Amino acid sequence: MKNLSLITLAATVFAASAPAQAENASGQFAVEGPGRLSCAAFTDARSDKGSAEFQRLIGFVEGYLSAANRYEPNTFDLSPWHNAAAFDLILEKHCSDNPEDTIVGVAQKMVSALRPVRVADYSPMVEVGAGENRAFVYKTILRRTQAALRSRGLYEGEENGSYSPQMRDALLAFQKQSDLFETGVPDPATLWTLLNP
């Protein structure tokens, strides 16, 4: 199945995550808006991805993770290649297994689980690919991608964070091996499959 790795991402994101820390000794803290809703509410809203409720829930997670960038130590971007579609799949998997969990609880677990893949320091974004197979990726992530492709014997170029025809070909080979969409672009599913610790 194509892009199965984003679904398995949801399972592995939470498997290794540590319990989230609360703000006070009794474990209480204020949560605003859709973060208070349950996973069951997310599952219901997901039936219409164009609905305002679904967009609010995904927006809450995006905002929560953006705020975590400011407060997590050694973090520039906690979710350097994840997008709304990836967050949707993570939530869908977790919420189908844990309907009573709150959205804020899931977001807290995501913070813990994403720490190993974060970008610690500022890195410029690089445009890669063309047309509908185009993405913007941190130069740091491109260097990690080059190193990971090299370790699999798929890439022999420099680990310089530049997107080259040789890197595109290595990504195509990796995507084919991994049963992913073959775009030659480091999209979220490819990066998760390649770089997940």
C-alpha cells in the first residue's frame, strides 16, 4: 500500500514517547478551544475534512507544535517535515485506538515523540523538485537525507544539503524499495520512512 509509512508513523510516534509533563504538581493546566475535545470528537470531525471543526482540530495541533518550538530546549523546528496531512494521519491512528484521549494529550505525546527528529538550530529552506512534485525542505534535513541514502548504498554524492539529479535518483530508488509514491522528492512519507530513529 502506498504511503503506508505515514500510518505506521502514528503507531511508532507514541510507542516510544515519555509521559507529558504538566504545569503544576497536581497535573492541571489550562487548555483552550479544540484541545479540550476528545479523540472521539476528532474522529467524528474527520468524516468531513472540509469542515470548520476538522480544520480547527488540525490547526490546534499545528499551533501546539509551533509553540513547543519556542519552549523545547535545543529546538528550532520540532516537526521539520510534517504537514497537516501527516498530523491528520497521526491523530487518526491514535484516536481510533484511544477515543477517550484529549487532543491536547495527543499533542503532548507528539512533542515527546518528535524530539529525535527535530531541527535543533536555524537552517535555511531549500526548494526541491518541480510542479506538483515540489517541496520546501530544511537544508539540515537534506543533509540527513543524503547521509541516510548513502548508508543504504543509494547515494554517492556530497552530503551538502543540495538537491541534485543524483539525490533525486537516490530518492526514487528508495521510494521504489519502500513502496512509496515515486516522486524523487523528500516528501513527509519518504522522510519519515528514511529518517525515523
